[in-house]
Amino acid sequence: MTTHSESGAVFRSRKFTDFATVKEALISKEIGASFILAPLAMQLVRDGVPIKIVYLGHRDGSALIVAKDGPVRHFRDLEGKIIAVPNRYSNQHILVRKLMRDNGMAPGSIDVRELPPPEHPAALASNSIDAFLVGEPFPAKAELDGIGRVLHLTKDIWPDFISCVLVVRNDLIAEERELVQELVSGIARSGLWLEDGLEHRMEAAQVVGKHFYFQPPKLLEYVLSKPIDRVRYSDLAPLKEDFDEIMELAVSSGVLSGRIEFEAYVDPSFSQRAHRAWDLAHLPALDAEAPVAPPAAAPAAAPASADGQAPKPAGPPGKALNPLLVPAAGGKPETGGSQ
Amino acid sequence: MKRKILLGALLWTLLITLAHIQLNVGWKELESQVLRRFSGERGELLVGFLPVT
């Protein structure tokens, strides 16, 4: 993200390396919005931090990685071992607790440790941990470096897995609604563009790798294509049923100490408006020769569903704007957090 | 006499306002606020992220 708004709004990004520093930056109003872990957002609201979830960052896109030549073949083989997760308040942590319960393992039978995501592959390589469950590209990095192998992709054990969400400070939601809307709509359009074909994903890997993540584009190409649904950028509206499920699992596994109402930590109005706008943008042009009833393969003209989810794009847009490549005034993001 | 008092009060208010902008607000900030309000220029948003999905 950078200064690329048609309306003149300026969006800048600041890179962090751990979630604790992101939390402090939100509290001190250094930043107005951030991508953070979904349960962390819930906990921050419980703690009185004035933020709300307005959109999802992606779906799926995490993996449980074990040592490449190690003996672990099933989750139960991890009994008595050490698993790293990105944060106590993460869906990765909740998923480990759920898998333990589903496999009939005692709550303390796996040592779950909190570790900043960039440190996971090195910790596995040095045998400090036996496995890790974290978001991409660190699982892919472990694979490509010959350190680890995938035991499970989250998409296969928790379909539509949610990791990071976009939170915005409440004062901005109240006073800068158009600015927040522009951000949400931009992310939503980027998601549709990414889902529109492998070539877009490869293009995104180049841009994001070189200018934002500062990671090898080849690594991100792998993440975005092996397999292509390893990370998904569709269905990003924050839905009550998804968050109710997270809340239930978080509380029952002891990750969160109590429930809070969906409305207290989610503002779905921005995603609903973004998706309504698309419906209008994707209406097919009137064509006198076209059949009155659209063929079944024209889903883009379908109205938004009640839950506010976006329709899938109408076939190949062809001239779709690459939202990542609009001329940028400030090429590199700022760097913050503990580096 | 009344006119002198009125002029004095206005002058005093103007001086205090200028001093407040200089010392507490900053002319750059004032300029950007005015531009945002009257010329349609939009705001700025700083978004945090970790290089992880």
C-alpha cells in the first residue's frame, strides 16, 4: 500500500515484525489501521483498545510445518513436542488446541510456544522447536530451504481459515469514513484482481516481494501458486458466523477469557458498501443483441447476498486495473516495530 | 473610546491567534487542514502490517 489513490487520499504502510509493537502503535495512535490476528483484535477490544475489525486480510494461507526428515506423520506424533505459533491470541494457537482436543490429547501434552513469525523457520532448523503453525510465507520458506515439510495446510483442516484482519481505530471510523471506505474497497478490489488468474498472482509476488515484504519474489510466487488456493483473497467480508465460531473455540480452549458481542468488535458496514459498489460496476453493459435472460455463467450481475459477500468477478475482466501497480509516490513502506 | 476598545480587542485576538498557530499548531498543519476542508484534498492513513499472511 502506498500513495496511489485516485481521490488524492494518501495511504502509507508501516512494516512491523511483532504483534506486540503493532498493539502499542494502535493505542498510541501512531497508526490508524493495521492487519493483526483475529483473536488478538478481539482481545484488544476486550482490553478497551478502541478499534474494530472492518475486513479480512485473506483466507487460508497458514500451514503446520514439521522437520523435513523427522518422524512426524500425524498430528498425534507431536505429543510431548514443541509447536510454535505466532501469538497466544492467534487462530493458529486456537487450531493447535482444537487439533489436540479432536485427537483426544490432554491439554498439556504439547508445549505451545509463542514466537515472532519470521523466526519460525530458523527455530525449526536449529531443533529449538519440533513444528510450527504460522501464516505464509514462512511455511513456504521452510519448504524451499529444505528444512520442513507440510503436515497440514490450514485450508484442509479448517476450511476458510481466518488469520489476519484489518482493524481501524474507532475515531477514524467515526470521523474519516470515506477514507476507511476507500481503503476497504481498495483491498477488496485487489483481492478480486488476485483471484482473476495466476499471472496476476505472479505479478503481485514481484511487486510485494521487492517493495513491501522485502522477500524473494520466487518465495511469494511459490506461496501464491503451490497450490493456487494455498492463500485465498475472496470472501473477505467479516461474517458473524465465522467470528462466532472463532469466539467459541477461543473461549472453550482458554485462549480468550470471556466472550464479547460481534457488534462490539466488528463494523461490517464498509465491506457491505464495497461489495454493493461492485455489483453496480460489474453489471454487464446493455446490448440489444444479448439475450434478455443472462446465461448461467454470468454471476457478476447477481445481487449481493444478504451477508454482504462479494460476487465472483464476471469472467476475465481483461482490462482489469492492477491495483498494486498504480504509480506510487512513496515506493518503500516505512519500517516500524522491533526490527 | 468604544471604537478604540473594539479595535484593541480585535488586534489582541488576532495576535493571540497567530501566536497560538505559531507555538501550538504549526503553519504546515494549518495549511493541510485548510486544504483538506476546502479543496477536496483527502486525508492520510498509515496502515501497519507484518510481512506474513
